[in-house]
Amino acid sequence: MVLLGTLVNGACIIAGTLLGKVFHRIPQKTKDTVMYGIGLSVIVLGLQMGFKSQQFLIVILSLVFGAVLGEWIDLDSKLNSLGNWLERKLGANEANPVSQGFVTATLIFVIGAMAIIGALDSGIRNDHDVLYTKAIIDGFTSIILATTLGIGVLFSAVPVMLYQGAIAIFATKIDKWVPQELMDFFITEMTSTGGVMIFAIGLNLIGLTKIRVANLLPGILVTGVLVSIFYYFNIEL
């Protein structure tokens, strides 16, 4: 089921919000330790995905050229600007706590590399591991957000499911225009490239780095181009 990971993600956000309303006094030490545990798990997931590559040069080149493109476009800043614009348009403020909770949570859960990589994995490989991991992170985050921002956090599950679901469904149509052998090659290298990005997210979660992972996202597109070149010109390294 192509939308299973997305549905689980939405359900975890809803469950987390409800738990946050019930257990509103969670010690900060507990929050920190759980987040470290999640961050370490994300690192291991990223490593598992990263080691799947059969042509690691493609992964390196994808990340390098993807980073150059991402920094040139400055995706990270643009996504943050989009978030600020939405917040202003929807009037999220302390006087409107439901709107504030909805907007803040939506921006946290939707804007990020994990949502895109996970949805692509669900659609192309029918593998939901990344979205399951994201669901756990979002669920715990929604508990914390709900303790301060209230029930509005719950409604963020809707745009999350629409956004990730749309990417996953679109990804299922790719194989209609791409030869199966090329598709398998792309899936392997995309998984590895995405795994490096997931690894970087894990490092950010435990506070070791502040990598602008969003600026690496064009690497997924570069992977598609490089895989096509390697496939059609029969390049093996």
C-alpha cells in the first residue's frame, strides 16, 4: 500500500497531540534523552540506506552538485521564508493558539528532506521505513508542541498526509516512462544518496551539526541525471 507510511505518519501526529494534552508535564531531561535516542536511530537508518549504493561515485557527485545547486538556489532560506509567509498569512500568534499550533507544526513536519525522501521511497520502492521513522519523530515532537501550543497541532496531520501522499502517488507513475533496469539502478542510487541526507538529519537531531539538509535535496535530481548517463553510456566504475 503506497500510502501506508504517510497514513502512519498522520496517525502518529494525531496520537502525539492527544498524548501531549494528557501528559502536559514531561521533564526536559526526558525530552532530551528521547530525542537523542531518535537521532541515533535516524543515523543508523541513514547508514543502512547509504551502504546500498553500487556506484558510490554517483552518490558523491550527486551530493556535491546537489549542494552547489541547493546553495545557489538557497532552498533552506526559501523554505524558511515560505514558512514565515504562511505564518503571517494565517495569522498564527499567541492570540490565536489553534492557528499558531497548526502553522508551527505543519512547517516542522512538512518542510524537510525526510518528508520528500520518505515519500519517494514509499512510491518508488514501496518501502516505508523512512516515513515510519519520521512518524516516530513527528509523534514525539507533536507531544512536546501540544504541551505548549495546544490542540491546533493535531490539524497539521492533514497537510502532512496530503503533501507526502501526493509525492508518493506521483512517484508510482515514474516507472511507466522508465525502463525497469534503469529504474532499479536509480532506486538503488537514490536510496543511497537519500541515506546520506537522512544521516545528516540524525546528526542535526542530536545537536552535533547544523547541516542545511534542504540545500542537499537537488542531489536527488542530479542522481537521476547521472544514473541515466551511466546507464545509456554503459559506464562502470
